[in-house]
Amino acid sequence: MRAISADYIYPISSDPIKNGVVFIDDEGTILKIGSISEFGISISELENNQTEIEYYKGIICPGFINTHCHLELSHLHSQISEKAGIAGFIKEIVSKRTNFSAALIEQAIEDAEAEMIKNGIVAVGDVSNNLNTFKQKGKGNLLYHTFIEVFDLYAGKADELFEHALGLKKNLQNFENFNLKLPASIVPHSPYTVSKKMLELINKHALENGDILCVHNQESAEENQLFISKSGLLYDALNKMGVAISSIEKTGLNSLQSTLPLLKNFSKLLLVHNTFTTLDDIRFAKKQIEKNTSKVNRIGIEEIKNGDADISICRDQISNLYWCTCPNANLYIENKLPNYNNFIKENVCVTIGTDSLASNWSLSVLDELKTISKYFPEIPLQTLLLWATKNGANYLGFRHLGVIEKGKKPGLNLLKNISELKISMNTEMQKLV
């Protein structure tokens, strides 16, 4: 057994505990948690090492959840131009991603996973277009939910491409064992890269399997323009690539309002990036999700009473809708951040993602929080840590993660150089458990 104390412990599911102490067993499971005074220990005893408790200056929080990553693109670190916009980013990804040996790609994936572990990440929502990451995931170093992403860029290919995705999902199961499950969903890449037929196939599969889904959303202004007027830089880039843009309807509405009504039957949905999402978009999405979620996903009162349902701290209480932000990737590609105050105003469930090393300088949730704090210093630490931990664990379905509570096994991170309970560019992280 270990006893670990710090200036503050942030359980996330309850208020911060000043001079808190958490007791864990040899497997990292929480045995008990409280203030040192509850256990008859004084500050002087802690600071003078007069107890067997490990004492740290800083803040202890649960292990981080990275809800959006593209691990298979790790070999493209520093290979893609910064601030080129989404059209330029897509062009470079397509032209460069295959110009590397299998051995180099495999090593880059292994190194990227090691970086996430070092940075206190305990679970990942990872996007896969191929099987390159499956071997690494099968080692069980981190918990993963794999999102097998489909592109439907050419007319009449939906059935064939969906069968390929089913094959990838089956292949992933070959790396499972009795101690390790590798959950997976088949998901659309974005509103502009899948046809209505593909969305029908995804909806049917999600309903049959109770899948959680994710989709890239409003990552650029050009994405909205594509649906509003069927024009712009993204339209031109897709046209030059030979994409079947004739299937994209000019709706006069932005991408979210044009396509979200077509996504149905999921248990939970994660909208990723949301860089150009407005307050009206958030309100629209909340109403639309209530219409779209099927009867198999509605959580009953009895389940809540019995403690079998995930209840979010968000004021939405029980959420089918989550919003993932990847601030450093947003700056890397578009040099713009979402307006986080809109998400706070609507009390929605926000999660944190790193995106890939093709679009980021690191795979660190703390680095993402630093960026948010730099540009939105008014956001409280409790809110940032909620986004980085419990919300992501709830979305991915890893119930033992995300909070420091008796019986949970969340991992423990120490945040150092915290001034006035604010994350700054000087804040550092140490993985304790």
C-alpha cells in the first residue's frame, strides 16, 4: 500500500481537497481518500518527512484521457507544414503518409505511445485507417478505443469500403486476449468525406453494436463554406483530388447543421475539433441529439438508481453528446481556437484530444491545457481537469478511470508549478501511478 499526499488533490467527482491524502493498493486501486487531518496527520509531520506518506508540492489529479489521436500518423512528426489550413494539410497528408518504411512507421507508433504514457495519459480514443497500430495496442500498455475511420470519396464505393472497415475491426480482435479487450467502432471521417449511403451503413452497424461514434467537425471555415455555398478552398482541393463532390449538397447551412441529422443510433457521439462551432451550433446539436438517439440508448431511471449509468458532472446530467477540443492541432493547422466560453455557457461535456504528431508538436494533454489556459485564463482549473479526465473516461466507457474515488484505478498525475490554482506554461507533470 502507498499513501500519497499533496497541497491539493482533485478527485474531479467532488471538490478539491486541500492537504489531501490518497491511499492506493499495489495495483493502483484507490482504497481511501481525504484530508490529512481526517487521518490525524499534521502539515509539519508531512513537510518534515515524519510519516510514511509520500508528500509532494503541487496538485494530484487522475490520469489523463486523450479522446482523439491518430497514432498511425506518428511518423509524420515535423513533416507537415504549419498553418497551411485544412486544404493544405489534407494535400500534404495524402502525398506524404506512405513514403516511409514499415519499420520506421512501427517504431514511430511505439515511440508515440511511450510519449503518451510518460505524459500521464492512461486511455486513448485512437483513429485508424489501417492496421498499423493494432500490434502496439495488443501489448496492453494503454487502454484504447479504436475508431475505424471510413472515407467514401468516390461514387458507388460505400458497400465495398464499409466491408473493408468491418475487416479491420475483425482483424483488431485478433490482438485481444482474456485480459485485454480492444473495443472499436466504425465511424465517418467528416461531413464532407462520406456519402448518405455510408452514413446509413454506419448508423445500422452502430445500432446493432451499441457503438460510440466520433466525427471531425467544423475544423475549418472552408468546411462550413463547402455546405453553405459549395465553394471555397476545400471545395477546390477536393475537386482537384477527384473526389465525388457532386454528392455534397448545397444546403445553405454549415456542415454541422447539414449532416448531424443524418447521424443516428449511436450510444454516444464525439464531435472533434469544433474550431468554427458557434453558440447556435451547440444549441442546435443538443436539440438534434435528443431527436436522433435511439430508444436503445436512452438511460432509464432504474439504471440511474442502481448506479449502472454514467452520470456526467456536466449540467446535461446524462450525456450522449461530447465535444473534443485539440487546441494545439487547431493552432498548428488553422491558427485558431474554438470559443470555449460558448461550450461552458451551454454546460456541455468537453473532452481533450491531442490529434496526431502530423498536426501537433507533442502528445501531451497537459500541453493542451496550457494552451487553453494561455488564451482563456478565466477557465477554472477544476473545469480543465474535468475535461482532461472524467468526461473522456465517461465517453470512452472506461468507468474505472477519470476520478479519484474508492474502488477506482485512475492513475495519478502530479502537476507542479501551479500558481494560484492556475496552469501556466511553467507547469510540469510527474506521473505518480
